[in-house]
Amino acid sequence: MRRRVRYRLIAHHGEEQAPAAGRLAVLVEARLRAAGVRVPGASGAGGAPTQ
């Protein structure tokens, strides 16, 4: 039983890091914009840059 749990932890380590980093970036950009800071390259929705 312990081997399965250990394998699952190792096999799935880091899977949630990229989505969490993306959400954090969107949150930080939103807070900066709310404070009146211009965020270069930010679209306002965390997507592709606007021109």
C-alpha cells in the first residue's frame, strides 16, 4: 500500500504548479491594475498582450 501512495506522489508531483502560477500572475496583474499601475503586455484577462 505504501508503495502505491509513494509512487502516486512522485508521479504526480508538480502537476498543479503551472495552473497555480498562472492564476497567481492573473491575480497580481489585476491588483496592480486596480491600484492604477499600467501592466505592459497584460490584456486585462491574463491572455495575449493587447496593442
